Amino acid sequence: MKKQYKRKCIVTNNIISIDELLRFSINKNKEISVDFHKNLPGRGAYVTNKKEIIEILFKKKLLNKAFKNNIPKEKYAKLMEEIFKNE
């Protein structure tokens, strides 16, 4: 039987199975990417995989807090485009 891993959503603070979450990762070069397969190296931040929750993430710029880094608006726009393109 496969173990059910759980992580905390950085928007809602709910602990949820990783199957229901979307992962963002930041590598050593401070490059942030959407990790659809949840296997990229680097520090990860999880958010509930629902459109309204993801919009709150970008509106409040919560990735800045999660990664302790100042992320430019252009990068947020690029990440949002990448997520909604794959829906």
C-alpha cells in the first residue's frame, strides 16, 4: 500500500494529501518553477490546486513569504500563465 503524504497549503494552511496540491519549487539559482510532477529538486511550497486559491496566492504574493525571496511581478505573471495553460 502506497503511503499518503500530506503537506500544508501556504494559502489556506490546511493539511492536505499531495495529490490535491500544486507544488512550486525554487532551486539554488533562485529560479522558481511550477512542479506539476512533484519531483523537481529544491525547496518546495504547496498550494491547493483550485483556481480561486491559486489566484489568492498570486494576488497576495505568498511565494515571496514561502521562499523568503522577492519575486518580480513578471515572474508571477509567467507562473500564472503556465498554470492556467495546462488546465
